[in-house]
Amino acid sequence: MGRGLRGYLATATCARLADDGMAVSVTLLALHRTGSAAQGAAVLAAWMAPHAVAAPLTGALAARARGAGAAFHVAALAVFAAAIAGVALTLGRAPVPVVLAVAALGGCCGPMVTGGLSSVLAGLVPDTGARARAYALDAATYNAAGIAAPAAVTTTAGVWGAGPAMATLAASAAGAAGLATTLRVPRPAGEARPRSRTPSPLRRELVGGLRALWQIPALRGITAATSLAFVGVGGLAPAAVLLADERGYPGGGGVLLTVLAAGALAGALLAARRAPGLSDVRLAAVCLVGTGVALLGAAAAGPYPLCVALFALAGLCDGPLLAATLRIRADHAPPAMRTQVFTLGAGLKTTAGAAGAALTAAAASALSPPQLLAGLAALQLAGATLLRGARRPPG
């Protein structure tokens, strides 16, 4: 593993720890200061909503800054850290519109924490053989953050309080900004240097990213498939809590989510050690089918321990999916549009996950927990069908 890749993975891990800890931290801080989770829910909505809207502009600006070092990435991560600190200072103390504005500012930087950082790997690891392992390790940073961040926030809040817990996330994001100063972000071969900074070329770049997602079959397929699947992923947390309660294990939903994340981390690391003998598009379809079938089994299973095992299996199947998704974006996106494709794809998935959480909350009163989980599992299977016709080689 080269020094540049190690520095990148450290940066990405710190940034994603901060991002993944926000949901738990905001909820705990709102409960502590206001006695209700309502304001926390509003702040989380303001944090997540800008992802898809800001993604095209963020991607275009990052692409224009490419070749001039990591200054744009450092600035975006610094603003991200400042927004987390701002939410920690204002939630429950300042007028709600002020808190929502600060959260929305942080949400605008969210695409850089996910797709924006991942797009850097194509330049850091130009060799396509090594790139497969690099993206598998990148996927593992998401899974590791998904496990460690909620646990760290909960532990810190229990010992020192909800405010210091969120301050820890801000420190992690600030650490990511500091680490990003060591990154060298070369312009990948084939990516043209922007000749003009006028609004007209910028508009063409914004439209170019959307056009690439729509016109290139592999990008269109993986974007549609993962966005639909993320509607289901967004609802897994409440569904897991309700399912564990019905199975006679109140509080056991956290165990289901933990083994799901642990399985995903194991799957991603396994993919980094040994490349699957499938094309990335076919691998993505297999992962979606495997995750959907395992979750359907958990919905039908009676004993809670069997549900735990099936959630772990679902995570193991899901683990290589993100790595395959990242490689598809890197290999099929036109070099000039690569960053926009990464940030747009990440923004759409985040927005889809937020929509899934809202839909699950609305449907929870009408459906039993097994029915709810089965519906979320069906979205994974439906996502796999959208990958048909997306197996053309990159042009």
C-alpha cells in the first residue's frame, strides 16, 4: 500500500466517522437540551436534504480545483467540521432557523465526504489492477465508520455528555481536513483542464455530469439500482428495532444493525484481499440479490438468533457492493465528468436513504415488522433488476 493511499484512507476514515456519527449525536443532543427528539429530526433533515442538490455544483468545483493540490477538499472538510461544531453550539440554544441553516451548510459539504473523496482514488491509483483493491479498502472505511461512529458517540455521551460527543465528531472532521493537506490530487489522464471559469462553461459541466449518469448504461444502471436499494437501507434501522421487539428482544435492534455493519466490513475486506471473478456490474447485481434474500429470510425467520445470523449474512453480501459501485463510476465515467459522477451518485443515495427512513416511519403503523422488513428486502431485489443492460464495457 503506497503512502498516498494510506494518507487517503486516514482522511476518509476520519471524515466518515464524523458523518456517520451525526444521526445519533444530533438525536442525543436534542433530547438532552430540549427534552424532545423533534428538533433533532428537523436538524437531521436539514443535514441530509442538501446532498443531492449540492452534489452537482460540489463535483464541478472539485473537478476544476483538481491539479492544484487538495485545497478544495481541505476547505470543504474544514467547513464540514465547522458546521458540526456550529450545530453542537446552537442546537437547543439558538433559534431553530439558525440551527437549520448551519446544518444545511454542513449538508452541502456532505457529497465531498462521500463521493468527492472517493473520486480522488482514480488519480492516486491510476493502475486499474491496484485500483480494484483501493476501492475495496475505500468501501471498508464506510463500513468501519458505520460501526465505530455510533458506538463512539454513545460511549462519549454516556461519560461526558451529548455536547462533548458532538464536539468529538467536529474534531474528527477537523482532523480529516488536516490530513487532506498531505494529499496530492493529480488530474487523471484524459481529464481536460478547464479553460474558462465563466458561468457558461460551469453550467455545461453541471449538465455534463447528469448527462453521463443518464446516457452511459453502466452508470445509469448502478445509480438507479443503488438509489432504489438505499430507499430500503434507509428504513433498516427502525425496521430492525421493531423486528427485534416483536421477536421478544427489546433493544435487540442495535445488535441486528451492528452485525449487519460488521458483516459489510468483513465483505469489503474480503473483496480487498481477493478480487471476485465477476464483472463489477454482475457483482453488484449478485450483492443486491444476496442482501435481499438474506433480509427476506430474516423477515420470515422465527428465532431471534437466526435473525441475527441472517442480518450478518446480508451485511456480508452487501460489503462488496460499494466497492463495485465505486469501480463502475471510475471506469465508465468520462474523465472530465468523473468527480461530478461520484458526487451525484453519492448525493442521490443519501437522499434516497432519507426518503426510505421517512417512508418506513409512515408505514410502520400499518405493517407488521416482518412485512416492513420484507418490503425493504424487495427493494434490494428490485434494484438488481435495474442492472440489466448495464454490462457494456467502458468506452
